[in-house]
Amino acid sequence: MTNIVVPELGESVVEARVVRWLKKEGERVEVGEPVVELETEKIDLEVNADRGGVITSIKHKEGDDVKIGEVLAVMDESASAPAAKPSGNGSERRPQGSAPQVTKALPNSPQPPAQDTRATPTARNVAKNHDVNIASVQGSGAAGRVMKQDVQKAIAPAEAPPRGQHGSASQVIRAPSPAPSVPLAQRSAERREERERMSKRRATIARRLVEAQHNAAMLTTFNEVDMSAVMALRERRKEAFKEQHGVALGIASFFVKASIAALRAFPLLNAEIQGDEIVIKRYYDIGLAVGAEGGLVVPVLRNADQMSFAELERAIRDFAKRAGDGTLTLEDLKGGTFTITNGGVFGSLMSTPILNPPQVGILGLHKIQERAVAMNGQVVVRAMMYLALSYDHRIVDGREAVQFLVRVKEYVEDPGNLLLES
């Protein structure tokens, strides 16, 4: 007998949730074949069998929380075929490879989801709550994996207006019918609530954000940066850069470079507290907060100080793509010495980022917006962005935090200096 156990889940991850069993008791499992899908606070993963055999016992049902090393299932390596197991209605499990039994489906009975359908746990929950057959949904993720938005499209496809002969919207306008009068008591009865269990990621985000505010003396300082020089540089170099490196030049790489230069000048923002000691890190693993399907994730650029602009841009775009299709690995999310988050992509003009423990600094970027500013005694319109730096006041003083943010501002407003720092 062989135990299938919860594997090591990465740095600081000690618990997972059983999302879906890909094999049932009595079924044959080949070497390397996925057996169960787990959800952690960082990623979803499949546990594969390292030996072949037959599943004889499943120890945790779907929805159970399990810890590293716990036994998920027991497998018999000596068995060469699935054991027959009577079901509740007297029928027997069909051995693998035997002729299928002919069964008649009841009229209008829902089809069960295909066991081999690849989908995220969030997508499965949404499908289950809305009685959608996950097997019938076209996936847009990696390798056809069904994502949450795919299920939502299947639930409520967009209703297009009537189309004209050439595909344009019809211009026929009809007077609306008068709305029927509904008694107040009846309208109140239509109010409803939905209740769903927090995912492991959302529960961990909630816990860690509260811990960050309770365990750190968190303060935030603000400044604004003139993005005109960066925008002009990108406009001049965008075609040549893309032709040479195969990737567009964004703004994130400028802030990664500027942050590293400022961290060198103010190393306490690249540190952490361990007991009564301050650990100052002389390497620069920059985390980039990304809004993924199940919540915020922070993939890490390892040794970002050694990366060129092109390497940074390729890595950033790769992270964004893999966060969207759910293929980030635990190694991608491990560690980090300083974090950058960009609420501007969602339209945020100003916000207060929360620390990502055990880090003591996080830089918040925001929406680039043209504003009237005073320059050399004149009012001019410039592309401006508000910056926010949240820091742990236990080891970072306000003076250092303000100077750090000013240094970032100076590097971004004169991006030529970043070449000297690289």
C-alpha cells in the first residue's frame, strides 16, 4: 500500500483545500497521472501519482482543508485492475477497458461534468452555483483551461441589440411598455442573498492584510511624478524597442529600475524584521502585485537589478499572462524583498497600499492623468501620476521614506539617470 499525501506547497504555505478528486475509489492510476486538485492561498495545483496502482481509499472529501503531509488517499500498487464496487442502486463499477453498459438518461436530466475538464476552482464553484455543465464551457486559459469569466459568459451571454442589414445596430426605436405595478410586499420578497465559501486565497489575503496592519507600524507618504519624459521616451523608442526585443516598452520597468536605485540609497526599505534583528538584504527581488482570478498574487522578479529593460518587460508580461490563465507556480510567488503595485491600471487616482509581510515597503503606482501644473512661473499641462509609499515605521523613519520616494520621482522624471544606475 502507498499513501498519496499533501506535498510541500512552497514557502509559508502550510494548508490546502481539496477542490476535486480526479480519480475515484477503485480506479486505476498510472505513474504521473493527476489524482486530485488542491487549492492553496497562492496557486491551484494537481497532485500526481509517483507510482501506478488502484485507489483503495480516499481519506478527505472535496472541500476539506488539509495540511502538508496528511494522507489524501491510499493506493494498492499490486492491483492491476480496478476493484468492483457495488453502487447504491445495485449496479457495479465497470472495469477499465471493458465494454460500456448502455444506460438510458432520464428526460431533461443534467449531464454530469466531464472528469477530464480542466478548470479553475473558482470557475467550478461558479458553474456549480448556476447549474452550468463545466464540460460544455469553452475554456480561454492555458491548454483550454476553463476560467471564471468563461463560465460567466456561458451563464449570461451578452444580449446584442437588433442588427441592421450590414451588421450595424438597428435604429428602430420602440416606445417602452408601461411597467406593471408591483405591490411593495411582493417587491420585497424578491430580494435575495447568495452565500459562498471563501477561497483559500481570499481567506489568506483577508488574514494577512489584517495581520499587516496589526503587526506593523504602517504609514504612507505621497508624492507626484511628472511622467512626460518617460512617455516621450516610450513614444520615440517604442517601434525600435519592439523590433529589437520583441516586446513593447511599458512603464513598469522604469519604476522597477528607479525603485532598485532608491533601495540602494535607502537599504532599510529592502529589509525585514526577524525577532529583535533587522535583516538588510543586498539583493533585489521585486514583487509585482497582479490582480488574478482568485485574488491578488505577487510574482517575484529574481535579481531584478541584473535585468535589462527588455528582460524586465518580458518577465512582467509573462507574469501577467500566467496570472490570468492560472499557470503561475509556487516558485514564481516565493519571497520578494520589496513590492510594487499598480492600481492605475484599474483607474485608481490615489490609494494607500498595504504592506506585504515580512517586507517593510511597498510602492503604489496610480493612473497617469493630464493636469495643470506650475512650471517656471507658467501653468502647463503635464502627464502626472501620484505615488504612494507605505512603510513599516518600526525600522523606517519618515525622513527616509520621504527621501526614498523623492529619489524614485527624480529617476523617473529624468530616465536617463537610470542608464547610469543600471
